[in-house]
Amino acid sequence: MIRELALFEKALDRVEATESSLASTLSFAPDFASGYAKTFLILLDNKVAGMAMYFNNYSTWLACPGIYLEDLFIKEEYRRRGFAKALLRRLGEEAASISGGKGRLEWSCLRWNQNALSTYKAMGAETMDEWIALRVEGEGLTKM
């Protein structure tokens, strides 16, 4: 799923994840026993149709936990069946549950992915134009 998502985003050459590294850092519903990131999967006939990978964040202003959606991906043959909406609704339920109903569900979307953006906006998501996404990774972390 991660490689398919990277291919869709035209960034397959940037994927470094392996089965081993994922096994040591991810956890899956329903137990979420270990791992830094959590994953909801949509399974149809024992095949993965879609995934939502997320982790918990925290709002200092609200003084409560929330969820940051790192990746949402539905395989092409399963798109337009409501699976992305189902995963977003499940994430919304999880964010409300862990925060007593006052937390946040946040994520980023590539500007060119207009299909996803229109779906998100139709579900009530707002773009946050006043915020700019920033990132430091790899060697930049040690240089900081």
C-alpha cells in the first residue's frame, strides 16, 4: 500500500520502508499494542482495499490529544465506493473518543489532488491557508 501510494504521488524513489521497519513501528486495529503509528485497514475478500495510517498529536491550546492522518490511500480498483469517507469517519470517531469530543483530526493533501480535496471539503474539512507545512528530516535533524 505504501509503495502504491508513493507511485500515485510520483515519489516511489523516496520510499525507504521495509516489512521489517514497518513491523517494528506500526500497530493495527483493534489492539494497537505497539508502534508509533496506527493503521486502519479496509479488507475485502482478505485483500487490503485501503488504509489510513495515523498517529496521535496534542493541542496545547485545547489541552487534549488528537489525530494526525499521515496517509490515506484506497487502491484504484476500490475507489469511488465510499471507503475513504469511511476511514475518515472512523478517524473522526477515534479523535472524538480520545479527546472527549474536543480534539482535532488533521492531515495534509497535495495541492494537485483535486479529487481528494473536493471529497475532504464536502465532508466539512477546512483548508488552513494561514499555516505553512514545514519539515526537517534525515541529516537535517542532526544539523539542527
